[in-house]
Amino acid sequence: MAEKKPTNREQIKQIVAGIEGSIQELFQSERYLDYLRTMSRFHTYSLNNTILIHMQMPNATHVAGYNKWKNQFGRHVKQGEKGLTIIAPTPFKRKIEEMKLDPDTKAPVLDGDGNVVMEEREVEIPLFKPVKVFDVSQTEGAPLPSLVSNLTGDVQQYEAFMEALRRSSPVPVQFKPLREGLDGFLSPQDQTITIREDMSQVQTVCAAVHEITHAMLHNRERDQAAAAAGNTDKEPPKPKDKNTREVEAESVSYTVCQYYGIETGANSLGYIATWSRDRSLPELKASLETISKTASALIGSIDRHFAEVCKERGIGLTTQQPEQDAPDTLELFAADLYDYTPPRFPPPAACRMRLNCFGSSLIPSLPRTTCARPCR
């Protein structure tokens, strides 16, 4: 009797279990730096897919599906090459019945007999499955567009890049003489970043990105002021210990610099293994999520502002790296939802008034009358 093929849900569960099993091992200094280099090349990918790519091919630089390599890039996968497994969204649309709500009061609309009026509408349901992609090294054919150019050694580009960093920073950046050994600091009271004058270009960029990360992630005073002014719906995040803050800031700095081809020293990341030794898996995963999302957001902001500055100053830009395959808009959700049960339609009538059910609280994109799993 033929062995039963595992379902998509079972495969995803196995894949994510393997990812979590490798996270503890990841936090060894050299392995961690290798992972950050992978993250810099796939900064738009989710944490899970970045780790999956790194586990299967640490030196991967650009991945895409078989057909995308052929149709979009004019390249062919070499014979005998095995694809890399990642998690991709496969959403589908279903028609559902839900209560018709008054546009002003949001209360259910009733008919003449006092019954709730139901209406039909189409919704998109996020589902996921393992798919195969191939790295450019596994393909042959037309050359890819040139990647992001190296910023070191070009003063004009360096000045433009530093201006892009200033514009990307949530607080002003200034340069002043500082004591030897202090490359820069964030002043929570003044809400400014100060960078030491007369450092090398590489050292200046790394220090600036490091402090900008602190301003983005660890600016407790700013978060408290925003909460007091009613500018946020959430409580300010609990302060992290100093070692965690430094690991996150230095990891983001290293990742961003790697993305732009700026080779930096790794001495400051040598204590990663010691820092991670007594951390639980959720803590380690949370820091990786923070590092990944922050690096991605900062790279996107720098790219945008760098293009603006170059246009203002008449600096020509090289062709940027082609867009990576497998969009992560929905796939980000798969990282924490690998054990979900496929939805059931139509929902039981008894569920239609349960506005705080599993589906509405965990999947905001779904209608409040749609359950993501059978009621318990």
C-alpha cells in the first residue's frame, strides 16, 4: 500500500518545527553572522523563510520559482538541481453569508419580522503550502541586473548615503568630538543621536545605523511621551535589558551594512553565544523577528531616501537588485499559524453573534462572522 502523502498543514508543521529546532543552534557567533548575511540578501522575507533558505543554502543570493526564472529572467534551472523549500501563500476566495450591518450604528439590520438580515459577500482566505524555489547559482542563462553598488570608496555616494540615513532616522543626527571608544550614542532626553567626528566612512555608517536602530526600537522616553499624548493604542513596550538592546542594534547594523556591500568587523557580536545561552526559544525568536523586521524597514527607508538624494544631487544610480520572489504579505502570518485548522463554511448560526471568536481576534483580515476553525 502506497504511503500516504502528508497534507500541506502537516508539511508546514514539520517545517516550522525544524526551524524552531535550529534557532538555538543559530546563536553561535559564526553561524549567527552567516545568518545575518543571509538576512541581508532576503530582507523582505519573513523570519521563517529566511531561516529556511539559510538552513538549505547559506550562500544563496537570489531565489525564484522555476517558471519565474524562465519567463521573467530568461534563465533555466540546471538539470539535477534540487529546489529549496519555503512557505508561500495560496489564498483562495469563498462566498460567505454574514449579518448586514447598519453603516452608521454597525448594529445588525432586522427585517419586518425582527430577524437578522443576511447578505452574501466574497472573502479571501489565507492558506499556505510548501513550494520550491531555486537560487541563481542553480540556474544559467541571461545575466541578472547588477546588484546594489558598493558604497565604500566613493565620497560622493558616501555623503548621499549619510544624508539618506539622516532622513531615515526618527530623531536628528549630529556629529561632535567624542572620547576614543565611543562611536555614538542616543540621548533619550534630547531625542538626538550624536556620532563621533573624524571616523572612517565604514565606522561612521555602522555607528549611525546602530544608533538609529536604538532610536527605532529602544527609545523608551519617546514611546512614553507618545502614549501620554494619546498617539498610540498600546502601552509602551517593556524595557529590554542592555545586552538584548545591544544584540538587536548591532545585528541590524551588521545586516544593513552587509546589504549595501559595506564590510564591517564582527568583534562586537562575539558575545552572542553567551547572551543567548539562558534565553528561552520565544525570547530568541522574538529578537530574531525584531531584527528581521527592523532591518527590512530601515533598508526600505534608506533605499527610498537615497534615491531622492541622488536625484536632487544629480548622482546616477546603478540598476538595483531585482525583486525577490514569493511575496510575504500573507506568509508572515504563517510563522505563528502553522498549526491552524482549515476554515469551515458556512459558520454555524450559533456563531454569528460571537464577535470575539478565534477567527476575528487572530485573523483581523477575516470577517468577524467567519471562524478559522470549528468552535470548541
